[in-house]
Amino acid sequence: METSQADARDFAELVAELERAEAFEQRLRQLISDARDQLAAGNTSVALSMLNTALSDIDAATDVVTPGSRPAST
């Protein structure tokens, strides 16, 4: 019984993590699309600023891999 509850909890955590990763991906895709539109409109400085923001967001994002699932260091 405890194992099935632990499995269900692990599954729920993985689903929530996947949903967060998918939302992050969608935000990045939208930002890239917006930057492309700015480039097409000739607003290179605005596009560059948007892409720099995207890079900062990527750098600041937490790892998708949870600490417990990382392989042991060799």
C-alpha cells in the first residue's frame, strides 16, 4: 500500500515537473516568435534585447532534472 502511494506521489511530481517544463518551452517559443517579428519590422535592438532576456531566463531556470534522479558523479 505504501509503495503504491509513493509511486502515485512520484508520478504526480513528474507530471507537475513536465507541465512546468512545457510551460517554460512555450514561453521561450513565444519570445523567439516575438523577437523574429521585431527583426522583420526592422527593430533589431528590440529583438536583441528580447533574446538577451530569453538567455537570462534560460540561465536562471532551475534544472528540469530533479536532484534525486541525477546519476552519481564518477
